[in-house]
Amino acid sequence: MRGSRAFRLASAGLVVAVNAVMVAGSSGTSLAGVPARHHNQVQNGNFESPVVPGSFTHYDAGSTFTGWTVGSGSIDQTRSYMQPASGSQAIDLNGTEAGTVYQDLILRPGATYNVVFAFAGNPSCGPVFKHMLVRFGGGVLAAVTFNSAGHSTSNMGWILKHYQVQAPGEIVRIEFDSLTSGECGPAIDGVIVIQT
């Protein structure tokens, strides 16, 4: 069955529409174990699982949660603490310090992928400029900065970032690294990796 799927970043008023090949019973991979071509390869890209019971859940290095691993430092998975870009939850890449979160994806080697995510910064405390590295397949995909001045936890000012990359292998890590000191860091939501 063919159809169109819209990945909505509703709170920010952003919409990313992609044509998706829908396979009945598919969870992102074909029956042969090869990724479905037009399906988001990121598990839990909106960070909706697990459901945060309060305003946020704190994770330290080595912790895992539905598809993601905290590689260093600490992060917070937020719910009522700050406005998400999509769904009900998002990630602050600084828990008590700068943190890293990653996921290993199964991709088609040499194929071109769109990498899309919503980006903002926790404006509750300084510094005002939130710096982050995005890594893909071991290399730096982007170094991005968000100016949180004039924003609040109820008006985060989410922006959509979009990059096109080639998969360097079958197992490819996507990683988000905070370069910001303190407890209020870069925020991410709505992570999508989809073959063009």
C-alpha cells in the first residue's frame, strides 16, 4: 500500500511531508531485514517513550531509553517542563551537565538520506547561546547554535534543521552532543532519518 505520511512538528507550526511506502505490519524494516526505503529509520524520534511521569526524567551516561543511549554527561527527557516541537515530550541535552544522546540505525550503504530534526534551547538558565554538534556515521554533520534570548519554556522558538547525507555503512550512528555548559542546554525533538 502506498501513501503519504506527514511528520508534524505541530507546536512549532512546522510540517515535514514525505512520501512513505507503507508495508502492513512493518516497523521500519522490510521482511528481509533491510530498511524500508521511505520509512523513518529512527526509533522514538519524538521521544514519546517512555512517558515521563512528571515534568522531566533525568538520565546519566550509560542510561538507555526506547531506542536511545546517553553516551556522556547527562540529559533530561522533558514533558510538562518545556514546550515540545512534536507530540508531548522532547530532550534537553543538558541534565546537570552537557550530555550526548545517540542511536545506531540500520541503513542502506551508499544510499542518500534526509536527516531532519527540530532544534531549540532551554531558556530557563544561561548561557543564552546553546551550541550542539550533530554526528552521523562518526563524522560531524553540523555544528549548530540556538539563541534562546526572548524565548520561554512555553514558547521555545523551535527551528527545523535539514541535511542530506550518504550512509557510510549499514550500521550508522546518529548522535547529538551538547557543547553548552550548565543545566540548560540545546533541545531536540522530531528526529527523522529517511531515504530520499
